[in-house]
Amino acid sequence: MAVSNRLKNQHLLWRAGFGPMAENAAALDTLSQKDLWGLLLKTSSKSPEKINVAQGLVDGLFKGVQDVANMQKQELTNEQKKMIREQSRDDLKNLNLRWFDEMINSEAQLREKMSLFWHGHFACRVINSFFQQELLQTIRENALGNFKDMLVAVSKSPSMLSFLNNQQNRKQKPNENFAREVMELFTMGRGNYTENDVKEAARAFTGWGFNVQGEFVFRKNFHDTGSKTLLGKTGNFDGDAVLDILLEQKQTARYLTKKIYKYFVNENVDEPKADWLATRFYDSGYDIKKLLTDIFTNDWFYNEKNIGTQIKSPIQLLAGIRRLLPMELENEQSQLLMQRTLGQVLFYPPNVAGWPGGKTWIDSSSLMLRLRIPQILTANDVMDIRPKTDDDVQGGMMEAASKKLKAAVKGGTANTDWVLVAKIFEAVPREKLQQKITETVLQTKGRINEAVLEKYLNKESRENFTKSAVVNLMCTPEYQLC
């Protein structure tokens, strides 16, 4: 497979974003990778506008409870608790759809893609829309900034403190959950610290919590002020000191860099390249933008072995289809069903380690659904499917959930703007149209047998030919890769 200029640019857009958009896809033949990378940086340079679905704990969760000051003193009724849970779940659905819309339509592709990475890295599952909303904003604001700033902000967020039980962490009765995950998942990685390091770090994090307004608070009376020994250092450490010590470890830079390499370059890590990147990342003081620049401006990133080898996550697959095929959905909620059936619902990671990715995205049932998604979105198809099992919450409710989700999507169709799609290929001669569409839609070495593909193409007009070619190519196993 010759690595053409278009293929390199599409590779950059799929990895640093969510794929080419119909409006600019035609320009990818001539634009240089340097200029495209500069454009990605420029469009992601502004601070993100906050996605507000819950204005605060009162608005987002405790509607009907007027006195915030007395909230902790009063006992909520079962009806109030039920109302809180239902309101928060509705808000989380709205937060999901509005962020997903940013991934599809925002110019800030690099920021949103990197935010999706950190969303999985700092996996957090709490049914509290206000907490999740604030954590998402923290991640989006810091996604391309300094890792230390983001680590501190995320670690002090009510979402993470709640999810990892640090609200219950106090002297003489330390809870180790938060400290363990900060070391194992957020910074150094498993096997690079001892159990005693976890115990000592947990003591340092005692007193970290949040108030009823969702603000970080340090509760002095709960903090262990005794001397602690962590990773060879001894002192009267608090939580901030622990984070500083973890960032001083070069292993933290290595762990993060390898994880980012797997996510953006290749599941099979080139160790010398990863070591070079990690050293520069560490020396930069954990500058995320510099690390990504080192990756995306290097010739080896565009090596044939790195192109078309990554299985698209469900979010990337769905967003990529909608970017190349501009459409308005009659039923926006159907996207939640698609996320769930494919196994990746925003704000609902499977566990504290996030989504494992790679080959875990594909199994026999999800692959069949993946191959049908483009037709479902562009035609009045019926979604006769079941969601993938969610071991944390499903239990024996799978059958009922399946019926509910199928009913939610029934009759939902999309109005696709095929005029914009046709403009991508308007300068292409008819005899080269099929080849050009294939090169635009697919990133893989393997190419569809043209004789087989032609059996499924509508040749009544150039417009119908383009429509049928694009959709049928999107329904191939090859389109699952980028």
C-alpha cells in the first residue's frame, strides 16, 4: 500500500481527531501534514465552552430541596432519593449527547479526542450529573496542557473523591482505594510501588473530601499528621506532596507515554521510540501538547505499519461516520442505544481501569452490528439487537433493557446531506470515482474486490453511485480499522 498524502492526512485526522469531515475532505490530497497539524493545534487552542446540564447540586440533583444549609441534616425520603437518581440519569444522558456532538462537529478535534483519552484514563463512574459535568470540564480544559495541573484538579474533584471512597479516608482508619488507584492507574502503573507505599500514601490523603456544594475541602481533623515514608522519601506528607513525589518518578512519564503511544500510534509499542518520547515528556515538565507534537510530526507516525491497524472504538466509529456523512437525527437518543450496544457509553466506564480497547471492542455480536450501523443511520433500518452485558448494573434485566432500547430507536432515521458528500468527489472523473471513494473511506492495506462491490452499487446516476459506494464501504470489516 503506497502511503499517499491523502492517506497520511486521513491517518492524522483519525488518530488526532474523529476522522475527516465532508466539508474539508477534498483538501486532504494537497495539504501537508505540517500544515494540518498546525491547524489541529490552532482550532484546539481556545478554552472549551462548558457543557452545562446541571447548574449545581440543587439544580442538578436536589430539586425540591430548598435549604442547602440544612440538606445534610435532613433525612431524604425514598421518593426524593428516587427523584434525585432519575434526574441525574437524565442529565447524564444530556451530557453524553452534548459532548458527543462536540466530538462530531467541533473544530477542536484534537482537544476532544485527547479529552476522550483522559476520560478513559481517569475513569469515573458516579451517577451524579453535577460531579461528572465538572470533571468533564476539568479534563477538557487541561487535555492539552500540563499533566500535573490535570492530575491535581482531577484528584481533588468530587467525582473522583466520591468514586474512589476518599470521603471516608480519615486518620486511624485510612481507606486505601484512592491512593492505590492514583498510583496504579493515574501515574506509575502496577508493579512500580509497594503495598507499604499505598498505605503511606493513603495516610497522606486523609482529610481530602468535598462539601455539599461539590467543592474540594481539606478536613484538618481527619488528616493524619504523622511522618510517612513513600517511595524512599520520608516526611509529614499531605496529598499534594504525594502527587509531587509521584510526578518526580520517571516511571510516571514512561507509563503515561506508553499508554498514549498505544492509543494514538500502535498497540505494539516500539520501545526505543516510547523511551525517547517519555524522556522528552518528563524533561518538558509533563507538557501534553509537546508530547503529541513529538508523535504527530514524526515521520515514523506515518509509517505504513501504523496506518489502518487500530480498531475504532464505538465512539470513534459513530463520530467518524457522522463527520463524513453530515446528518440530522430525528431521534438523538438513539445514539445512546448505539453506544450501549457497541459497549462504550460515555460516563459509564466498565470499571476504574476504563475501557480496555483494542480487540476487546470486537466480538461476534458487536461486529455484526458495527457492519450495519451505516445502513441504520442512512436508511429506515430496524435495530433488532441487544445491548452488551454491563456486569456492574445489568444483572437479570437484560431482556427488559433490550425491549426498552429497541422501542426508543424505532422509527428514528437520519437526514443525510448528500450534497456535501458529493462535493468531496466533484472533481473526480467518473472512471476513477469508485477508487477515489474507496481511498477516502478506507485506511487499510486490504481493498474490497471491485467486482464484488459493484454488485451492490446503484449506477442510475453519479449521485446514487456515490451514496451506495460510500455506505457499502462503511459496512465492510475494513472500515472498522483506522
